[in-house]
Amino acid sequence: MDRRTRLILDAVRQTPGDILHLGCADPGASLESETFLHQHLVRVAAGRVFGLDIDRARVKQMQQAGYAVVHSGICSANLAFS
């Protein structure tokens, strides 16, 4: 795990409440990859991490894998997570 990821995870651990991960899809990494940040966020803050991304196909793939993510651009987001 790289330094950037460790710093982000440390901040998430110290943050109360829900986490919104904008641009969560990271299409350059497989869902099981060590570089896929969203999986690390879910591990340290299970039940409080939600993702938003414009990559429709990748969002669908993440949803099928069980991630709480929605497809939308931030300007047109309807942020209703379930």
C-alpha cells in the first residue's frame, strides 16, 4: 500500500459519519487490485462509504460486486444511497 493510500485511510478512520468517494471507479485497477482505493475505504469504514462516478459500466461492475455506488456526474447527482 502506498503512502497516499495510508494517509487517506488514516483520515477516514478519524472521520465520523459517512464518506462520499467522488470518482470512485478507478477504471485502471481491477476490483481486487492493491491499488483500488475504494476497496480499502470500504475495509476501514464499512457501512459508511458511498461512491459516485460517471463511468456507467464500471459503476455497474462495482454494484454487482456489492459496493454502494451510483452512476452520476456531480452536477446532476441524485444522492440517494441505499
